[in-house]
Amino acid sequence: MSEPHGDAYAALRVRVTEVVAGADPDALEQIAPATPSWTVREVLCHLVGVTDDVVNGRLEGVTTDAWTAAHVDKRVGVPVDALLEEWEATGPQFDAMLRAVPDEIAGQAVFDAVTHEHDIRNGLDAPGARDSDAVALAWAWAVDARTRFGAPALRFVTDAGAEVSGAGEPVATVQASRFELIRAFTGRRSADEITRYGWEPGCKPELLIAADIFTLRARPLDE
């Protein structure tokens, strides 16, 4: 089961709450550059909405665009303080649920939360927690998922060492931090940014995109 995932998510929730609570209210209403269709506050709405829906068993259409959009639509105009109170109310039960499910499920939840923690941090110019337990668990889930889904094998050399992820023989070696690669997997990096990683024999940015719902950024995020 997933005791580390529940603990990591709880710590992430504390971090995001502190960053958001200390932010300029006007900054929370600005577009989060990593997610150009959402403001920073709307990214928070998604995080809060996930915990609310999962805890209350509203899983029809889970992970679809409609399910995700409903998190934001439901909370239009809700003050940030009220959003944080809702998250504090549902979060502990969500943490407990992560501790009770298989790592494959808990890992995906942590991966999504890590992605949005850093979308919020980027939108508020508040970098940090790039080597957190949540990042390590998100990385482990992503490496395993690439293999399970038969993605072309890559050899990754990161701050955690070297490992192969994907199916078959590695087509390239990529050297970068786990944080950088997680951001690239979800379309938070441009081809130019990915080219700066260490590649051997040559750079193939498209190999890092984790799923069809993501695309390479047109412009560098410069995170």
C-alpha cells in the first residue's frame, strides 16, 4: 500500500496552502503560464476539486476534461480562504485514501498534484520543493508508467541515478533532474528547453511527452 504517498500529499497540501495564503490576491487571479487557460486560483480549484470528488465518490468521468473543468466551474467566485478551508476539510481523508490504495493509483494522484503545485509556484514566482518526497514519488510513478504503456525506452540519468524506462532497448540517454523531466512529461517545457538537457545520441523532445493530452510548449516557460 501507499503510506509514503499519503504522507507526501499531506506535505504538498501544507506547502501549497502556505504559498497561496501568503500571495498577493491580484497575483492569484493572473493566468498561470504553465496552464494558459487557468488562473492560479483556478489551478487551486482543481486541486481542491479532486480531493472533494474522490472523497465523496464522484468518480464518473474521472480525469476527463469535463471532470476537471467541473472543479473550476463549481468554485467560480469562491474566495481563496474558503478554497483552502475546503481543502483542509477534505484533505486528510484523501491522504488516508492514498495510503490504502495500490502505488499505481496513489502515484498518479501524487504526480498530478506535483504538476499543479509547481504550476501554482510558477504563476506566483515562488519556486521551491523541487526535491520533495512528492517529486520523488511522482518520478517513480512516471518511470513505471512509461514502461507499462510501452513507450520507447529511454535511459534517464538524474539526481537519483540512472534507470531505463520504456519498452525495448533504450533509443537515447537523457540527463536532467527529475523535476525537469516531470515538467517536460506534462508539456511544461518547450523543445528549446528540452534540447538543453544532456542527450546521447541526439535530442528527441517528443519522446518525453507522457500522453496525447500534452504537447510541447511553443515558448520556453523559463521556470
